[in-house]
Amino acid sequence: MPHAKPLTIDQAPEASKPLLKAIEEKFGQSLNIFSTLAHQPDVLGGVTQINDGLQNDLPAKYRELAYYKASQLNACDYCSHYHRQAAKKAGLSDKQLDSMNADANDLFDEKEQSVLRYAEQLTQKADVDAALVVEIKTFLDDRQLVTLAAAVALANFTNRVNHGLGIELP
């Protein structure tokens, strides 16, 4: 049972209503995380702005791989559900996504393995080894690296919001 009730557009504060309408248009439905964050319009606006910013620069496959890995590590079923769909749309296979916590080096290329290690390190220890950053920077520029870090950070944020508020899948 959720600790804070998801709001409909009609129930939401005035400042949240246009954001919720845009979310429904974008995703074709209301998502409980956004409907719950609507209680606090500034937080909802910030999260949607960051989420929109992540859609630029970084290849979708890397973004979704990192987001899904962080969500798996944090056991966030809500984020894993939605980002599994997005990861598949970005070109990842069910076999790859089912092997996130296994020794699956043969399923991922070297760049994907680097992205997975980056997401794992940043999620588990809130830091990343310098050698891994050097490795990542052989195929990502600074702007893309910022987006990768932000994707992992947003995954960790949304994972904790979902757990802290008991947000459920619709």
C-alpha cells in the first residue's frame, strides 16, 4: 500500500497539472511515481526536467543499461519494470537484461561492460574508480559522461523515492 496516494490530474495542485498532462501525453498513461510526486510540484518539475535532459547526448542503449543496472542493484521492481521496457526498445535483449547480476561478459560488448561497471560502482559506493572513468572516456565525451552519471543518479533517486513512498505499479 502506498504511503502517499498518487494524485489524478484533477486532485493535483495547480502547478502539477500541466506536468501530469505532459507525462500522460508522453507515456500514454499516468505513472504512479509522477502522480505521487505531484504532491510537491517543484520536485515533480525537477525530476521531469532531469528525465527529459537524459534523453540527449548519451546513446539510449547505454542510458537504459545503466538505469536498469542501478534499479536491479537496488531491487526497485517499479523502475526495473519500466526501464526494462525502455532498454528493450533501445536494443537490449531479454537474455542480456536477465543476466544483469550474472557473469555475462559474452552478452555485452566492452563498452556495455564498462557502462555496467560504472552504474554498479556509482550505485554501490557512490564513487567510480579513476581507471574506469578513463576507460569510459575512450568512447564517451564529457557531455555524455555527465549524462551517464546523471542517469545513474536519477535511477538511485527514483529507486529510493519508490521504496520510501511505497509506490506501486499500476
